[in-house]
Amino acid sequence: MTPPTRKKPERRTSPLSREQIVEAAVDLLDTAGEGGLTFRALSERLATGPGAIYWHVAGKTELLAAATDHAVTVALATGSAGTAETAGTAGSAGMAGMAETAGTAGTAGRIHDVGLGLFDAIERHPWLAPQLTAQLSHHPASPVTTRLFEAIGRQVYALDVPPSSWFTATSALMHYILGAAGQNAANLVRARDLGPEADRGAYLGTVAEAWKQLSPEGYPFTRALADQGLAHDDRAQFVAGIDLIVAGITARPPAS
Amino acid sequence: MTPPTRKKPERRTSPLSREQIVEAAVDLLDTAGEGGLTFRALSERLATGPGAIYWHVAGKTELLAAATDHAVTVALATGSAGTAETAGTAGSAGMAGMAETAGTAGTAGRIHDVGLGLFDAIERHPWLAPQLTAQLSHHPASPVTTRLFEAIGRQVYALDVPPSSWFTATSALMHYILGAAGQNAANLVRARDLGPEADRGAYLGTVAEAWKQLSPEGYPFTRALADQGLAHDDRAQFVAGIDLIVAGITARPPAS
DNA sequence: ACCTGAACACCGTTCAAGT
DNA sequence: ACCTGAACACCGTTCAAGT
């Protein structure tokens, strides 16, 4: 724009910041998938050289951790505050509000909020679930991990069960939330690259079809499930799983 | 050994087989971790060139899938058959046999078997849990994925709950099993490279210590948990989580 | 203090050439 | 039919050199 056309792709004038880098990384991850985050691609998008990024970030591991932290922070914030907004965006959820099923009434609702906050975040950022479990594995005491655990644990605390079951309950909820939300996000991605007009339903139809071809002797259960027509992992299914676990948490332990 | 010493590291005489490759891959994964599986390292271990592997395996993705399939097959087989042996190896589990808590008596025990079969397999192969969830995400109808789902689903079927809850129940169990077992395996790895004399307990002490440093306002739950002294994810903890979910599955849905 | 960009080591994958 | 190994494209990371 200023002088004639230049050869080099225009370097940036304002200085880089760590925040800009992390946001660009999240963007790249969302757009191009896990494999798309590259120091070269990222530096191009930021109009710098690869080396510049290393001034603000130690390496790829740290960059990934920062991106994960960023996305989770947003999710946890809107998860407790902007519930109405989040639920409004729900789309074809339908029965997503079948709450108030177990425990102290309002508490179950708040568990749904935390869960759905993460569900939505993972849907927006399909790379988030694998990344979070990796974070959980490699740095169990990292800030993100701890924040996630605390957010879920508080809801367990509110269920008013004996402290001895806190850890088990929180673990069960956390692993389910991460796993089921991750599965849902992955299904969406697979549906998307099945074609622009195909939705999650079309993709799940594919899976059901494959299941119906299984041998009746080897796979009686899976076949029966396919026959019953699975409309699986959308929000209602997800919430049903949370409720199931909450029911298990609040169930009196059987008299021995 | 035969003529004098040769320069090139001795090529193999017998022909390669896909099975050999997969087994060597599992071995390399176990020994060197996820990052250690390399076509060059693998081909060296097999006394060939990198290109040779491509004759039997399409690429790294397929190789990883095959390794995962192999490990899961072994786990699921010994999970139903060699229960006694598996449980015997339990080590310091202590109360791992507190079974028979919910549902039809024997059924809970069989769920424990399947769960612990996977738990042990993931402990032996720490790369297995991430790999399985990846497989679940990218190829939900793949053989491994389906076999895993069927194995867990059958136990759900045996619980004799309405078919409408089959999917939710199986999902909850599967995600918990994969998540909790993966967490346990990761803890073991972290403990291992904390030093040769450090065990899981020592490592978890580290985590608890970090948790105690958290701010009381921001992290009341996590702190309370740390104070109560966590002896977490060993087999008993793992089984407790399964029982919690089973309790949720068999709990009568609350009268609406 | 912050950025540049060539260079290094290493990766998955391909493929002409061998047997 | 099966294997060899050099070559290609691409990656994360480093670092002397610039401003």
C-alpha cells in the first residue's frame, strides 16, 4: 500500500505479544486442526519469522498448554456466568433442559452448566479434549488442570455427600465430561468433512449402518443398540450421562 | 560372527511379517514412549531399512492403529478368561475385591474384570489410553473401538436396565475407564522418571503438596481434598469409580 | 529488548533400483 | 514378491546477526 509492491510478505510494525501469539494459535488450531499448528504457519499468520515466537514462548509444548489454558478459562467463565446465553445457542437440543433430576434441585442444574460450558467449548475447539487429557497426564498440577478439577469438584461438594467419595465422584464426572464432549466434537468434525450438507445425524447414520453389519454372535449388544436407532452424543445425551453419574454419587451406598 | 566384522549393521535373513512389525512397535512404544516410535528406530530394531516397513503397513497411522488393536485384543482376552491371574498380580490393591455391590451380584464382578483388564493393559502400555481415545475420535466404527464398546456394553446389558439407558450407561463406563486408567498409567510414568526409588505414592505426594499451596478462596475444594490425603488412582480407587457409575445405572430414575 | 532467517537435526514417506 | 537406501518435503528449534 505505501511504496510499490514488495517481495517479502510485509513484516509487522507493532511488537508481538504472548497473548497475540496464543490467540493466533487457538485460531489456527480451530481452522486447520491439530496438525495445522506449525511455527512456520503461525509466524506467517503473525507476519514474522519462526524465531520471533521463541522470544515469547518456550516451545511448542508451552504454546499448546497456553492455548488450552486460554480456551478453558473462557469456557469456565461463561459456564457459570452466561448460562442463559450458552443454553440459548443450543440449537436443536430440544430436551436439554430436562434438568433438576437428582440431588439438591439447583445443584444438578449448576453441574449441567459447568458440563455444558465445557461441552460447548470443546465443540468450538475440537482439539481441546485431547489436549486437556494430555495436560492432565503430563502436568496434573498445572493451572488448567487444577481449575478444571476445582470447578467440577465444587459441584460435587454441593451435592453434600461424604468427603470420602469426593475424589471418586469428581474423577468420574471429569473423565466422563472430557470423554463424551470430546467424542461429540470429533463426530462433528467427521460429519463436516463428509461433505458440506452432511450433519451429525448423517454421519451417525453411517456408524449405525456399520454396526448393523456386525456378526450377531460377536456383537449382540452393539447390534441391538444400532437397531434401536442411535441419536447419540448431542447435548441431551451428554446431560443424561451427567445425570447418571450424579445419581450414582447421591445413591446411598448399599447396606453391606 | 560369520565372516570378519561388517560395516552395515547386519540385515535380516528371514522375511519380515506384519505381525513382527506390530509387536516390535508395541515394544518400542512401551520402552521409549509415544515419541520413540519412529520408522527409523523401528526399522533398525528389525534390521531393515525404513522403506521395508511400508511394504507391510500403509503408514504410521495404520501402524499405531494396529499396535492399539493388538494390545486391546490381549487385554480383552485375559480380561474375561484369566481373571484370577490378573487379580493375583494386583499387588497392594488391598480392597480391590470389594465387589458385589450393585446389580445382579456376579455382574458387578464381571464389570470389574473387564475394567481391570483394561486398567492393567493401560498400565503396561501407557500410550494405550490416548491412542484408544484417538481411535474412538477418528474411527468410531473401527474394530478395536467396536470390540471395546461391545465388551463394556455386554456388562451393561447384564445389569438388566431399560434399553433406553444402554447407550448412556455404556458411554459413561467407557469414558470413565479410559480416563481413569489413563490417568493412573500417566502417574506411574511420572513417578518412574522422578527417580528409580520413587513410587506412585511419592509422586502423588508431590501433587498433594502443590494443591495445599493453592489459595483458599480460589480452590477450597481441591485444598480440602489435599488435606484429606489422597491415595488416589490405584486399583481400588478405580474400582470405586466403576461401582459409582454402576450405582447410577441401576438407580431407579427419580419419579418425575 | 526484540526480531530475522538461514541452518541443523530429525521426521514420515516415496521410489528407482536391486534381488 | 520383497527389500534397499538415497532423496524429498516438512517439522521444531537454535543462533549469529541485525535493529
